Amino acid sequence: MTTPEELQHARDVRARQRSRSVVMAFALLAFAALMFFITIARMSGG
Amino acid sequence: MTSVTATAYDTSLPADWRDFVALTKPRVMSLVVFTGLCGMLVAPVSLHPVLAFTAILCIALGAGAAAALNMWYEADLDAKMKRTAGRPLPAGRMDRQSALHFGVGLSFFSVILMGVATNWFASAVLAGSILFYVLIYTVWLKRRTPQNIVIGGAAGAFPPLIGWAAATGDASALPVLLFALIFLWTPPHFWALSLFVRSDYAAAGVPMLPVVAGARATRRQILLYSLPMAAAAVAPWPLGLAGPLYGAAAAALSLVFLAMAAQVNANKAAEPEGMAPEKRLFAFSILYLFALFGALVADKWIIA
């Protein structure tokens, strides 16, 4: 049987994983944008 | 049937993203980023703003990666020192493997991105600085010799060289002098700190100079290292690599530094409570480096 502590722990784990996924998604988005601007800068002879 | 108790399952949580940020020592990073940026700004070639931003980002990420690998390797030491016991690994908020993967991943990412955005010479110097900090300082020197930060200090001296290399693709006299300045600044800076946290280092078994040679010898070494440091700080002016604005600022700041180092040398206190001169020198040494590099950039931009 699942205890209240286990349920709370599972919720905490999911919350932690969710916040990490959000940060990772933002980081990937920022990287993609940065690569786009780097490509343009290199093409313009920067 | 077995009963399930509250302790029968793994109660640990995955590390929070804030713990990964803490692993990069953000406060130390600010000085690294600033000196790297100044190295880039005083270079005779100007970079495209996006590429300049990327180069600084790579210096910051490289420093963060080196810090993460340092914390991964030194988790046992950090647990023994009050100053570091709250870090993610000794506090049990992160497993060591995550720290290792994060540090190695960030190292490769920063080095490759630097090469792609600027040039592969800057990328190689960045890689060298990470390897130097992790392998030479953390793994080899730190636990073996009281000269650990004298040689290991070179790791923190690379950023202006990397910033310059990112802009120009080479290294000349001025960035080498800036490297020498930070290299010679590191021992007085860290020894001032290690004097008033001596018991922490002694408890962890780290052979810092105050632990091995005592406070008196350390204070003398602080003063002795401050002399060539001051010379390296002023040198760009008579060598024609910087103007009078920088020369005046470097001379004034170095005189204050030397006066504070002399006060430390004259201090006889054995307990941290009586080490006000050491604490003042430690705080001023950070301001000193910020002000010197700021003056160098101001000198170049105002004269130009």
C-alpha cells in the first residue's frame, strides 16, 4: 500500500523533474537562437 | 506480506537546477567574466557583438565546468570545511555522477562553441585552462603541496588571455602581462583568506601555507608576492602597452595593496578575531583586480 509520505515524495520528484525540463527547454531554445545569430555574424564577416 | 515503511523507498530527490548553478561557483565566475571581457575589450581587433557575447559566455561556461569538476573531485574535502559543507554534493542534494556528467558536458560544450564562434586558438587556450584547473590544481597540487595556489593560480589567470585570443587569434605582450598579474595576485589573495579560515583547511587536511608553515611565514610570503604583483600591474604603462590613466590607477591601487600587505605582515594575531588586516586585504584584493582591469579598458577607450 502506498503511504502518504510516498505519495508526497512522488509528487516532489515530479515537480523537480518538471522544473528541470523547463530550464533545459529554455537552455536549448537559447542555444538554437545563439547558433542562428552566430551563423549570421560569421556570414557577415564578423 | 511485508509492510512498507516510510524508509523502505529511496527518499532522495533529483538535484534541483539551482544546485547545478551552484556547482559552477557563480560568484567566482563574475571576476573571471570581467577579466575575460576586459582582455577582449583592450585587444586591437573588435569582434562582432554576437561573437563577443558568445566568447564571454564560453569563458563563463568553461569556468563553471571547471568549478563543477572541482566540486565533484573535492566532495570529501568540502564536507569537512564549514565554508563549503553546504555545497550541493557534501549537503547530499546531488549525486556525484550528475556533477561529473554536468562538468564534462559543459567543458566540451564551451570549448567547441568557442571554436565555432571565434577561433580554435582561443578554444585551445580555454580547454587548457579547464584542464589546468582540474588536473594540475585540483587533482595533483591541492592536497600535496602548500605551493598549490602558487602554481594553480595560473588557471584563474587565463581569462584575459582567452578574451584577447578570441578577438585576435593570437597572444601578445599585454595579455601575457595580464596573465602574469593575476598569476602573482592569486597567492596574496588566497593566503589572506586561508589565514582566517586556517582551522577549516587544517580540519580537511589541505596543506595550505598557514597550516604547514604557520601564520608568520604566510604573512611574509603575502608581502613578498605583492611586490612582483605590483610590478606586473604597473608594467604595461612604462612598456607603452597602456596609457597614463591606467599607469596612475595601477600605481595608486598597488601602493594601497602593498600598504595593506605590510599591515598583514606586521599583524601578530593567531585567531581569526584579530585578523582584521587579513580580512581587509582579502576584500580589497578583489576590488583591486576589478579596478585595475576597469582602468585598463577606460584608458584604452578614453585615449582612443
